[in-house]
Amino acid sequence: MNIEEPSIEESIKLAGKRIFHFHYADSNRNYPGHGHLDFYSILKALKQTGYTGFISGEHRPFPNPNESAQKGLTYLKNIEAKLS
């Protein structure tokens, strides 16, 4: 959606209850927060739809797989806490 849609958030709202899985990748494929996507707005829009399913991520294992996964998870959990 990053390139195809004028607004990721509006696309999420439009899809609404039809979303059954959410998969993310930041614009540069690094862990979330190191590209150009506004994950706060994206997750806020997802929450507004009532989505309670899984979220999967795709990012490069930089500087290593464990650190990349942990930093990405921490970043997203911090956003989740702000939205709660």
C-alpha cells in the first residue's frame, strides 16, 4: 500500500471489517520506525476498524535477526500502549 495507495490509513478504514490479517513492511524494509511510514497513524486506523487479529512483519535482519525483531516489537508495542 505504501506506493499503490494515496493514503494507507484511508485504505485500512475502507477495508474495515474485511481485514483478516495485517502484514507490514516499512518503506526501506528495516524494522518499523526506521523508514517513512507513520506506524502510529496506521495502527490507529487499524484499531478504529475493530481489528483484533494478528499482525505480521517483514524487515531486514539488521544488525542481526534477534535485535531487529526485538526493536521492531518494542516500537510497535509502544505505539499500542499509546493507543490504549
